[in-house]
Amino acid sequence: MGSNPIAGLFISSKKGGENKMKHKWIEHIVQAWDAFMEEMFSFVPEESKKHIKNARKEILLALKSVIEKRIEELEKGKKEIKKVKVEKS
């Protein structure tokens, strides 16, 4: 099955470089999800799996570009807003 990136979100470092799950139930959910996905894709042809993998990659790249654009906008800072007094006629 390999390492699940979701599980990595819940791992904390302890002294001595040991990694231990903070919550054992999360580890079980991750393992169940991996088993479920493995079973679901057991009937999918290899060619289809390749397309699914590439599609996942493209979605992640799209999200990455959205995030990078937002970071770029944040780094530019806020535009200065200038108040203009409007006289009524």
C-alpha cells in the first residue's frame, strides 16, 4: 500500500526522533481507506489507473497554481484606498 500522505498530517515528532500517531483511531481510518480504495480499483484496468493518476496530478497542479496566485496577491499587499469627497450638486 505504501505511505499515506493523510496519515502524515497527524504524526508528531517526539524526543529521540521517534514518530508516533497522536490518535490511534486516525491510523485505523487511514488503513481502512487504503484497503477500500485498493479493493475498489482492483477491477480497474491498468491503462485506466494511469489516466486516473494523471488526472489527480493535473488537479493538484491546478490547485497549486491557484494557491501560488493567491500567495502572490497577498505578497503585493493591500492597495491603498484613497477617499474622495464628492460634492452634491
